[in-house]
Amino acid sequence: MAEDTVSMREARAHLAEHINRAEQGTPTVITRNGAPVAAVVPIADFEALEEAADVMLAREAEAILAEDGPTVTMAELLADLFSEHNPEAA
């Protein structure tokens, strides 16, 4: 499966074509100023990635708990997550 790499301008101009390619199993990497910033991928690939991330996080949590590692409250977790996504909030 060969991926296609296009600029933001190209992606905007031909979005339907890149979506059709994703439906057929071919991802499209979108670049801004030559650097990859996003991708249009088949939904099955996206769902598999999300599931793999969930499994990885669950395994990490289980390992920490098994070692009597540190725990955090939900408020601490949410504060940490929001500060990661919004550096100005930190």
C-alpha cells in the first residue's frame, strides 16, 4: 500500500479524491511547508490505532498498579491532559 503525500493546498482542492483513496485503503499524508502534519487514513486503520493506544495505556496502568506505583486523582489526570494539549494553560 503506497501512501500519497500532498500539500495542504492540494488536499483542500482534492479532498474528495483523497477520501476515496482512503476508502480504498491508501492513506494520504498532508504537509505544511514540506513537513507532514496530518493524514487521511482508512477508518479501519484509525480505529486500530485508537484501540492499540487504549491497550498500551491500560498495560502501562496495570504495570504501575502492580508495582504499587503512584496514583493520581481524576482531577490531576485531567489537569495534566489539558496542560499537554494547551501549553498556555500550564
